[in-house]
Amino acid sequence: MTDTANIKKNQDSTREWLTAKVDKNIEQKIKEDIEGLRNVLRFHEQRYYVQNNPLISDFEYDSLYKLLEKYENEHPSVITKDSPTQRVGAGLIKDFPKRQHLVPMLSLENSYNADDLYDWDRKVRELSGLNEIEYCAEPKFDGASISLMYENDILEQGTTRGDGETGDDITPNIRQIKSVPLSAEFSKYGIQQIEIRGEVLLNKNNFKKYNDKLMEEGLPPLANPRNAAAGSLRIKDTKVVSSRNLEAFLYHVSYINTATNKGMEPVPATHSGMLEMLWQLGFRSPKNEMKIIKGIEGVIQYIHEFEKQRDGLPYEIDGMVIKVNSLELQDRLGMTSHHPRWAIAYKFKARQATSKLLAVEFQVGRTGAVTPVAKIEPALVGGVTVSSISIHNEEYIKEKDLKLNDTILIERSGDVIPQIVKSMPELRNGTETSIHFPKRCPVCHDELYKPEEEAVWRCININCEAQVVERMIHFVSKDAMDIRSFGEANVRKFYALGFIKDIPSIYKLDFDKLKTLEGFGSKSIENLILAIEASKSQPLHRLIYGLGIRYVGETTAKALAQSVQNIFEFINFTEEQLMQLEDVGVKVAKSIFEFFQNKDNVEMLKRLEEIGLSMQAPLLAAGQTGNLQGQSFLFTGTLVKLKRSEAEEKVEIQGGKILGSVSSKLNYLVVGSDAGSKLEKAKKIATIKIITEEEFLKMLPT
């Protein structure tokens, strides 16, 4: 059978099984064709573990796996040695030396509802002979699994999970992860050798920064933080790995060899104690996210509470892991060939799905960039119905090999925008057609232009209607001039009605005309007037960001605002002088220089100044100092009197600097209520001053 025929046969079978789940006769279907279900799972294991090219989502695979597992548990006589339920998984592609784990890295049993957890708890209680179990509930990190082995306090080996028995030796890359200690004082517990399990992650902020950098360079962005982390571990250039800013959570001790514990600190007897030990030794363990709970009822309640925080976390999680806390009881419960009996994973709503690519629309942004947007069959992903997905640029379409009518795998992770993970050429039936990128602007019909060093086609007609509208939308946005009540919908409506035509016209809006529109009562108009007037006093960095200068984000805008006393000084800056400023490289300097050499742009700024907008630098002019000059700050927890963005702005106005994480470079950690791991980490660095919001406010000028 050809590869294409085999793929089609198995994919057809997959759909039959997924559809059959809701059939009342599913029991009979499994009985008659249980080997067929096993073969479908084997096929998808091969696609996932060996080829790294899955054809179904994780949720769909788990659904089929649990179907087989349930039937085999009910009918043990039908279990075969080669059933997918009787082994961990298949091997990875051999790019790195193989190393055997001291203890197999088994999968976890998965659950998707409270009934599964109640059933698992019942089995644990029955096996243990106890009426109530003490559990640990902790996040299920969505990254790349690793195993670390320390001997005589030194990191000797880091490996991937691999097939569960052996993994790829990636020790040089593990050493690039700053949250992984190169040595740790295990010897004070009498530990000579220890194996620790964990997850390598790329946090959401670093993932966004990395994707922004890729797109600036005209390269397609990565689909999700998990893929970015896994791919980073397999890069052979350690300098590149180091630049990715990977992090690692270590969440399980799988093996310990002690020579003697006499006169030493006692080795913890609980899982939570092990997490505390790792934390104290300098590892990033989830001890702050973990909760010790007696009884499954409390576990379920905590899971629901934690799921609500999911999108607000700095890293991706796809569920919770529940573990028996007692290590002695873990040993008594043991494990199957597939998973430990003392742990289970509760998976949150699926965030992957398959869909069809129906059409592609081409949209023009404020910088003239033409962005293709995929219109797909609506798919429910992570509780949200997705019907449109940006596909970035022409190169992205080619790289993903996208065609109209393709079956595609899509993913939505937290607050990360939906992405097409890949197309599935194996499922094409001849109805697919190529996607043709336009040669002319879809709005003004001028010819498009693409610099050699970029992947993005652009409309360079500055009067193109789409660019004019998008620039105004950006200008009034929350992070720019923050003109509340003047959002995207109103910009488009007012432009279509001829009420506004460019940025300065926003400040000359005829409010009498607004009274004729439905939905614009006296209160709405009054709020809009106040918001427009208030924006005239916004600090200079917001104005610079609001101008929409290519490559100038919020951070660069702040650096620019601190380098001048008046925005018009930039007219006299050379590209070389601009490159001396913080956060300004070659491309950014060129873009800023070209903006301020454009007479139309300068004229627009003069019109805004005449209208009353502030063109001056913040309270601190160049060369002056403020109360917080040279001091670095970081905020954690919930503030009472200030929003975090307001507090950070006050620091910057007074010459201080905001850091992104706790390190020895940090001077002050300002702590609000419900402070998390940043506080614990700061306590370990003696030079950091930990202060309250009230103490911070006293540092500011009155």
C-alpha cells in the first residue's frame, strides 16, 4: 500500500472512530474491531513521535486512547502485549546521542472531567486502604519534557523524554537555561545521585518578543511557545539556544541514591517536601503554584479556580496534575507499564482542532503591509470559535504549503492569537487550489512593493485609505493616546461618514453632527469630548508610539522620549546619532530618520501642536535627574491605589527603570496582595529591597 493510500485509510478510520463515540452501539463496534482501533492509534503514534507530523489534535488522540483503555480495563482478556495502552510510546528521530533514564519517564493517565477524578480517587483509596488521601495539585506545564541527572552535586546529564526508556542527550543546551543550576548542594542530604524531571518553557512574553523579531526580519513566526521550546532544545548551536531565554520548571524527583544520611538533613518524605527541597537548592519548582489538599473534592475545586487564572499566567499550561503526596504511598501504589497509579493529569479544554481553509482575504495595515487572513470553517478551540487566522505573509504560505480547501491543524494558546500549525497535504483530494498573492493593493490598487531583505509586500501610497484608517485606529488605542470611547469601530464609522480624514481631524470632530447618530447621546458625547481633551496631555512616549513609526514599539518610544526635550529635535538627528540611543538598531534608526525627514509628517506634528498636544518630554528633561534616577523596580501582586501600568509610568517619569524579572540588577520589588514566586525569589537576593505600595508612593515627589 502506498503512503498516500495508507494515510487516507487510517484517516478515514480515525473519523469513523471519532464519530462512533456518540453511538450507543460503540461497545459492539469495539468488540468487533478492537484491533482496528489499536491500528489507528499506532498510526497516529508514528506520525506524532517519529515523524513529528500529527494529523489529529492531542484531544482527538486522547479521546481514542481512552476509548481503547476503557474497553480493555473492562475486558482484560482482550489486552495484547503490543496494544498502545501497554507501552509508553515510540522513539524520536536520532539526531543526538541516546541516554537511558535511571527510571522510565512514563506518561500520565489523562482525565477531562470530575467523574474521571472521582473514579481515580476511588481506585487510589481502595489500593491504599485509606479513607482519605492527601494530594498535591500543580500546573501541567505545556512545554518540552526533560530529565536531569546530578552526581556529587554537579549537573552531569540532561535528556529529552524520548521513548520513556531512553532520551536524547541535550546536556549542552540544558546548560544554556539559566533557571537550571549547574550545581546544587544535594550532598547536605547525603544524596550522591539524583534524577529530576521537569519541563522546558518559553514564557508568553519572551515568545512574543521572539516572534516580533522574526517578523521584523521578514521570517514567519512560530506557532506556539511549546513548539518553540521543543525546537530550541534540538538546536545544535548553543549560542542560539541561549538567545531564546528558555526557562525550566522542575517538578518531580524520580530517583535518589544516598550513601549515608547520618548527621545530614533528612530527605523529604513527601512530594511537596521534594518541591520545597528543590526550591531551596535553587531550582524553579512549582512549590508556589502547588497546593496540598486532603480529599478529591478540594482538588476539583482548586482545579476550577486555577483554570480561571490560566490566561493570566506568564507561561502556558494545559491542565493540572494531581499526585499522591506521600512518597511511601506512591511506592506502594506503583505503576502500570504506561503510567503511575499515584498521579493523574486533568486536561483543560482542548486548544487544537482541525478545520478547512476556505478563502484568503488580503488586508492592508497602517504601515502599508499587506497581510493575508485565512477564512476557515468555524472551529471551537479553547472555548472560542475561530473563523479567521492571520497567515502573515507570502513566505509563510509557502512554508506551510497552504492551499485553498486544505485540511489544516489550528491552535489557540491562552492570549496568543490563533495560528495554523500546519497543512495536511496527505488529505488532499484534488479540489485544492493555490493561493495567489496580489500584485496590486487590494484597497487603492497601486502596485505593491517588497524590499529584497523582507518577506512582506507593501503598498507605499501614503494616501491609501486603509493605511489612513489603520493609523488613526492605532493613534487612539489604549497603549498609544488612550482616547477612550474612540475605538476601532468609531474610527471606521466616522471616516466612512467623512467626519474625520486624518489624525489631526480627530481633534476637530464636529460633535453636533454626532448627535444625529444613533447611540450617541449627550453622555456619550461628553465622555468622548473629555477623552479627546485629556489625550492632549499624554506623555511624549505615548505620542511617539501613537505615530505608528515602523519598528518603534512602546519600549523604544520610551527610550526616544527620554533622549530629547521636544519631539521636533528628532528632525536634526542623523541615523548614526539615533543608533546611539537605547533599543535603536540599524533598521529602527533608518525608519525613525525617514519619518522625521518626511515633510508631511512634520507638518502633521505642527498641526497637532497648534491644536494643543504636548510635544515636550516628561517631567524629566534630558540631562536632569529625578527621585528614582538610576534605580530599578519590579511590581508583583495586586496594587490598591495604582494600576500597575500607572505605577511603572511614575517610575519612568522619575528616571527609574522597570525590569522584567527578579535578578541581582533589581533594586526594589514593590509587593501588592497575592504576590507570587517573584517575592520568594527576591527574598533570596540580599541586595533587593522589598517594599509595599505605600512605601513606594512615599518615594515619589508630592
